[in-house]
Amino acid sequence: MTIKDFISLEIPVFDKNDSLAEFVRQLEKTGFDKALVTGYTTNGSKRLCGVVTSRDILAKIVSERLRRSSLGRLRISGFMTENPYKASLNTDIVSLVKTMSSRGYGIIPIEDETLHGAVIRKPLLKLLFNDPTPVRSVMDNHPLKARTSDSLLDVRQKILGTDKSFVIIVNESGEPQGYLTVKEVAYAFATFIKNIPERFRKERINQLIAQDYMIKNWLEIKVDSSIGEAAKSIYESNTKGAVVIGGRGLEGVVTESELINYLAISLLSGRQIG
């Protein structure tokens, strides 16, 4: 298999001068929370100049300055990661997965003389479908948690304080009620700015709470499931991760990130996968 087998051709491509509203509309339409960003070089050619993700949006969207603006006036260039790491069609797949794991990248553009698209985590999960290793060996035993009544500002701080992007939402008894990812939280703040007049935002932003935005239908994986079963379920459900359930109830979570980290170790050790 080569990198070409894992390129996601449907990844959105924006110009750096497009408004943030365009990114949000694309998110609403397709669910993609990552995009490639292009711009013109000094010789007039158009090339990749950045990537933008929901984490980029979440990190900046609630600043006081931006809260006084509108999505239509905000440019993608103000949120994107400039000059991102990129690979070419000739890049070794092991090298790409290693870089994605070690640097925490959720998207790697593929460009040589032409921009071919990008590799994201989800298609790479197919390499793990036949792995019999118990999922408990890779699951996150200490996932991020928030209460249903917690404000989205608090959830945002939990996410940005770590490299995690999956938050279990629990009730007062500690029982799972749903989950939030970076995508849902970023989208909530973006649509808040879109829909609420500036003069009301400072007061109303504290009224955004977890239970109003959480995903209530979560994917469950049994603690004695295999990594292959978990990877396939997450891939086919088109979700970011799953709740791992055992005899004690919630045992942990397994997300695309844990699976890609495991994949990187497997590839580097020379194990046969796929």
C-alpha cells in the first residue's frame, strides 16, 4: 500500500482569504472539521499555505476581540496553521504514520508539484481491522470528563489543556450521558457568534452548557473486544471514538488518536498489519 491509497480527496480546500463562515458552512454540510488552505505565491501560482482544523478554531474563537466580530469578517488565514508539515506521493507510509502519531497531526497534506489532497486518521484505521490485540491495551483509562451542567467554556479549557479531543459527559452520579469532541465545541462557539448579536454575547456565552451540545448516541465497545473490532466500528460509524464498557461500567475510551499511536508502533516494529 502507498500513501495514494489513503488520500481523502473530499477534504475541503479554501483560499486563505475566505471567511470563517465558509468553513462553518462546509462543516454543517459535510461534517469535515479539517481543511486545506491555499494562497498565491509571489510568482502568481496557487499553492498550499496552511491547514485549518476545529482545534485551531476552538483555540481562538472565544477571544474578546473575535467575540466582537462576525464570522463573515473573520478570515481563515487568522486561524490556520501556516506552512504545515506535508508529505508527497513518494513518502513512505510508515514515515507518515510515525509523524502523525509523534506530532499529533490530524491531517497531513500531500503535495509535490500538485496538491493531491490530504491524509487524515480515519482511512488509516483500515490497517488495523484484523488486529486481535485486546482494546484494553490501548484505551485511555483516564478520559476527559465533564458534567452535563458544565459550561462549554469549561469544556473548552479541558480540551485545550491536553492533547485529547474526546470528552465524556456524565450526570451527577457519574454515568455517561453523551460525549463532545473538539468539533462540536468549536461549532457551538462559531454558531454562537454567528447567531447572537455582539451586545449580548458576553452575558450569554456562559449559558452554553455541555448537555445542550453533546452527542447522545455514543458508540460502545466491550472491554474484551479487539483493536480490530474497535477500529472497524469507529471507521464504519464515522465517529471520533468509542466508550469502552466493562464489568465496572465505563472503563475508558478509545479514539482515533490511540489507534494511530498503536499503528505507528506496530509499523515501526515491523509487524504485519492490514
